[in-house]
Amino acid sequence: MNLDQFKPLTVYTIYIAATPEKVWEALTSAELSRKYFSGFAVEMQPKLGGRFIVRAPDGSEHISGEVFEYDPPKKLTVTWNVNWPDLVAKLGTTLVTYEIEPAGEAVRLTMSERHDRALSDDILSGGRTGWPAILSGLKSLLETGKAPQIKMSPPVKMLEALKAMGIRTP
Amino acid sequence: MSKPQFVYVTYIETTPENLWEALTSSEFTKQYWFGAEVRSDWKVGSPFALLLDGEVTDSGEILEADPPRRLSYSFKHQKFEELRGEPISRVVFTIEPFGSLVRLTVLHDGFVEGGKYLGAVSNGWPAILSQLKSLLETGKLLDIPRAALNKGFDAK
């Protein structure tokens, strides 16, 4: 996979009152992710090339990928492929990178969603809707000890755009 | 390609009324906006100013004010020479109840292709809005240096 072909099409930055280690743990732990990610569990083998899964509350593998860059607690890149039929074939692989940097006593977390081709704003609306909810929840969990329940559903315009490309959605 | 604009969405455990107050109170903004304070009477057509240490850094006028749902003002940078030549931009805050939370969407648009201003605001808003969320949810601010606002100023 040639990384140079991948361009960030969605970037979200958030500052969190926590240590880089705590933010890393929250991003990669099944128990913590379930709390802020609508019940979805991140399951990651903590090594380069390790398996990366986001498991839906019903137990199915919603996202499958592998660890592509592994530098705890500073940088993590995973392939982030949603398991809908034909999605990866038509949209290409998605790469998600988390960069965790100290900013004073806090942490600056930057999420970049990269793709190897141009995608429409409608297609990208899924991530652009989801990431703010997921990372707002992560921040609240680390700062207040409890994550708010932010119920998300896929944007209608994204589902319609996928359908128009012949991608079947649940 | 989409127009040059910055959009940021955050979910905050608060009420629309408290969030409106946080966006329009000089005292409140001073806390989370790295010392900057907003000044306006928040009536459509009235002047808007953002001040830092008593100096106007940005100014404009109120375009929309529908408390506690929607607020918009024009925004023209006054302080840094290299940003002063950029066109008047626009900031729109949309406040929506979302379950027990409030969803805040900040849209900042009206930039020129290849300008520096968009890069500057793209770095500033996440820091400011992260502070706002922390202050409303925990009553505390993050200890982030003001320099975080200018991080990557020339990067984009």
C-alpha cells in the first residue's frame, strides 16, 4: 500500500484534559470504547500488523483492519474498512490515523481519515457525522468519568450516495 | 471541490440557553477563548468585536441572532498584517438539542482559495471549542498555552 496516495479528507482535532497514555488507552480499549462509541468495541492487537476490529453491539465485526503505524502513545494508524458488501471494492481502503501530542498540561488529539481517491461530500458525511460524536464522547469520558450517550445513525445522504454506487447497506 | 470553509461539530452536556450565554457573554468568552472577549448587543445589524487585552483583533456585524438556536456574525481580522488583506468572513453557530446534550456546529466561511486565514482559524477553533466544552461540563479549563491557537499557522 502506497501511503503517498492517501489524502486526509476528514480531519478532527480535539483537546483533552488527560495524559497521552490515557488517550491512547481510550482509543484502543474495548471496555472504554464501548462507553463513548455507542456500544462499539475496539479490539486491537497492540503491535504493528496486529488485527484491528470495531465490534458492533450485536457482536458482528463492523470494521476490520490492521495496525499500520504503531508508536504508543503518540501515533496510531489503522486500516478502517467498514464491512458492508462491495464498500471497500468501490471506495478503496480507508486509513485512520490518531496523533496524540502534549499541549501544555493537556493533549491534542488529531484524527485524520485518509483515502486513496476523491470521494463526494455525501459519502464522507458518514465520518464527518460520526467522528465529532465519538471524540466528544471520549473527551467527556476522560474528563468527567462518564460518557454521554450520543445516539448516531448513518446520514441519509450517505446511504443514498452508497446505494447510487451499487453498495448495499444494512 | 468544496468551498474553502471550516466546520466543527461538538456535543456538550449543557442546555441551549447556557451555551448561548457562553457564546455571547464577554466574561464567559474571556475564560475559554484564551483571554479574548466578544462585545456586541447581539441585535442584527449591530457591531461585533473580539478583543484581546483591550485591543480589537477581529470585528464585524451581527448577521443573525435567534437565541438560543442560531447566531451569526461577519468576521474581519484586524491585528496581523498578513491576515488583514483577506476578505470579510462569516461565523455561524447552530445550537441544537440532541437527547440530553446540545450539538454545536460552528461554520466559518467566506475565505479565499489558498489564503492563510483559513489555516489560522482551523487551528484556533478546535482549541477554543474544546475549552468551551470542558468549562461547561466540568467547570474547569484545560491548561493549554495560547500558542496552541497559532499552531500550524503557516502550515496550510
